[in-house]
Amino acid sequence: MKSKNTYILSGNIIDLRGNEIFKGTVYVENGSIDRIVKENVAEDQYILPGLIDSHIHIESSMLIPSEFAKLAVVHGTVATVSDPHEIANVLGIDGVKYMIENGNKVPFKFYFGASACVPATPFETSGFQFQEKEMEELLGMKEIKYLSEMMNFPGVINQDPWEMRKIEIARSYGKPVDGHAPGVTGDDARKYAEAGVTTDHECFTMKEALDKIEFGMKIQIREGSAAKNFDALIDLMKDHEDKVLFCSDDKHPNDLVKGHINELVVRAIAKGYNPLNVLRSVILNPIDHYNLEVGTLQVGDAADMIVVDNLSDFNILQTYVDGILVAESGTSYIDSIPEEQPNNFRAKKVTADMLKVIPSGNKLKVIEAYDGQLITGCLVEDYKVEDNNVVSDVDKDILKLVVLNRYEDAKPAVAFIKNFNLESGAIASSVAHDSHNIVAVGTNDADIAIAMNLVIKEEGGISLVNDEDEKVLPLPVAGLMSTCDGYRIATSYSILDDEVHKMGSKLRAPYMTLSFMALLVIPELKLSDKGLFDGNKFSFTDLFV
């Protein structure tokens, strides 16, 4: 990393607190803003506070925090509000502490939450289950800034005692509560907000967002690798920029190499929104909401700032964290750090026979996946039978979906899904929100079993099987992340992603979409390791009709 104690930067200074842009010079002393002088300078570059992702799961990048930071700073990101519930579901509090400790080893500002959904529901198997003791310990830590997303929104709306107790503990420590309530509007949205929930990143319609704003919530406009809601919600900036934050939620490594929150800034400004309003939403709103110790380019603040060429292309020339130059012109100065690789993986090898489904009804319930959305539909379809086994019907794009408990030896749960469009082979992953059991989809039972066994052999990863081609990207940290160089992991992931598209998938992010097919708290139909789940009724449902 490049660092020096004293230096100056000159150009167009963006003062978000003062709502102005002026020519001048910033003086940095020992990592802080010593003074700012308004004066005519020759430089035309823009100096402003660094960007913030207001809601992300670092684990979804498949990188440990230090490697995530290496890639993110290139795009002007200096801080994240990070929910560690992925690793918490696998490793409990030790997993959260792992994220904090690793993140503290690099010049980047990670702010973690106390995970409210470990597990997210009682209808799936996870590695740990947080009780009141764990919530008190986490929310009492100075490193924990908030109570992470309340995914059991029916429980909050209906005043479930345990869900309300989590919120009560957070409020006793003066920490905000994040939401997660897809499709919730009207009176239910009011009840959700009045329970103490302050944000939501799951809105996918303008009506839903406006209802939640009306009841006092802030909306995090999300644009990740799978869920993309920017176009549907960006017009909130017209009248509600003070209630808007920007986030990625889940960002795969190949997408993180290409860009981060900077891409949303460019798109919002291109739509005609005032750059100062956009940047306040991206930077000041999360700082003020979560009480983050991130500099805002004021005298006495930490020198957390970026330099860009202009406010339309928004090319990041330099990124500073605590006065340290961490990235410059596309090059990251953050070094890789050797780390331990904690895990929790006990799944046993599966066979094709274990995936057999005996027909028992006239029709089959099929999960309908939607590109760019976490919600799913429920279809009722005819099914294909071979040797008294319901099998994937490639011609109709009705493929077998499997979820296997990774924490103990158990029987796989099997369902069917549409819109993966695989014409051959299978893919599997130990990234399966939120409990992170093994999830797989494929065109035949044999390939599905092979893909799952590749993941099991590595005790975590993503895999692909197509004819004789077998590939796996190991994820040895909790079955979610790698300690290897972030750019190397991005390249390895891109190879697998490209192969899946060659196998026929039309989804923009097939592995990310697959990872959400076990996320029970997002309607309508999902699959847990215990069976097919109706997210509207919040109960298990039969596979056959």
C-alpha cells in the first residue's frame, strides 16, 4: 500500500454537507483533513468523499473481506454496511468475528451487523441458531453497528415474541434495525415499520417503496449480480433523495471486478438527477443512518475520499482510506493476507438413486425462476417419468432441483424448476442462502450427483458437469469464500459462468440465481433441505397436485 503522512490535493471540491462544489485545495495531515482552502487552481479533477455500499453480504463475492476490499477500492468504495449472516449461519459468532478481524487488517471500513436470521426460518437446517445470549453479545460489541435484516417479516408483522425481542435488544443499544420485506405494502408495511424496522432493500415496485417511505422507512436501491431493482426505483430520487440509499446486496467476483456503487452513481446522474443529490444518497445517508465513522471531506474528518475525472463518466483516479492511497487508475494497492480457513461441512457423498422421485399425482408444482429477481413463481405442469422416476424434462425446461443438508448426513430434498434452460449437464453450489446447504440443478440425476459430489469433496465451492467436463471452484472458508487473490477468483468464476451459459442458461447470473432458490423468506416457491416451501403461506407444500 502507498501511504504518506502529509500531502495536498487540488481540484473541484465537492462539499456534500455544504451542498456546493468549489475550486480549492485539501490538506491532509496524518490521515485526517487538516484544512480546506477555497482558491483558484488549475486542476479540473473532482475531490469528494468515498462511496458506500449500504447493504451487502461480503460472502457473496466469494472473497474474504480483505480480498473484497482489494477489488472494491478500485471503484471508489471506501466502506460497506455488511450483513454477515451467511457465515453466521455456518459458523455462528465465530464467523462474524472472523469477518471483523480479517476486515480490520486492511485500510477499508467494514461495518458489520448482528445477524437477525440465524437461521432465517425454522424450516431449514443451519450450522447455528442464535438465541438471546448471542444477540446480546453481538449488539453489545462496538464493532456491530446495527441489527441486520429482519427476514422473518411475517413474524415481525404478527408481533412474534422472539422477533420483537431482537428489535428490543437492538434499540436498547441505540442501533438501527434493517428490514427485508419483499412485496409488503399497505397496512402490513405500516406494521413492519412501526415494529422498529428502519430500512428495506427488497422493494421491486415503486408502490411498495413509496408505502414504506410513507411509514418512515428508508429504501436501499439494489443492483446486484442477480437482483436488479435500479430501473424500477431510481425515480424515488425525484422527491425522496433523503430517504434513498444505494446497495448491491450480493455481488459476484467477476461483477465486482467490473464495477461497484460507482456504476449506480453514473447511471443516476445520466438520468438527469443532480449529482450532489445522488452523492448525498450514496454517501451521507448511510453515514448518518448507521452512525458510520467515515469521513465526509470536512476539516477534522478521516481522509476517506476519492478523486474522479468528471461527474458524468465518473472515472476513479484515486481512492484514499484514512489518508492512505489504496487505489489509483485501476490498480489496487491492497495486499493479499494469508488467512485461516474455518469451515463446518459434514455432508456425505450422494448417488443418482438418492435423487429419485416417485410419481404420486397428476401434476407437478414447479418453481418459476425470474431473471434479475429473487422472487419466484409457482407453476403447475405435466411431468416426465422414466423407470418410475420423475426426471428433468429438458425439452420443456423443467429441471430437477436438489438441496442437501451440509451439516449432517441426510436425504436430499428434490423439486423442479423452470427457466434455467440447461440443455445438458448440471451445476451445484454450497452458496445457498441463507443456511448454505448444497443446492444443484441439472438435466439428469447422474450429472446432478457428480456436481454435488465435487462440492462435497472440496467441502464447499461451486461446480459444473457437462459430458466429461468437470470443474469446481473451491470455497474453503465456510464453504462460501476463498482466501486466494480476488482477481484470480473472479477469473475462475467467469470461466464457470461462461460454461453454464454455453450449456444453455439464459440467466444473467445462473449461480447467483441458483443460490437464492433455497431462500425461503422470499416468495413464492422455494426448496429447503427439508422440502418444498410455500413462501406465501410460510409452510411446506406438496410437490405433486
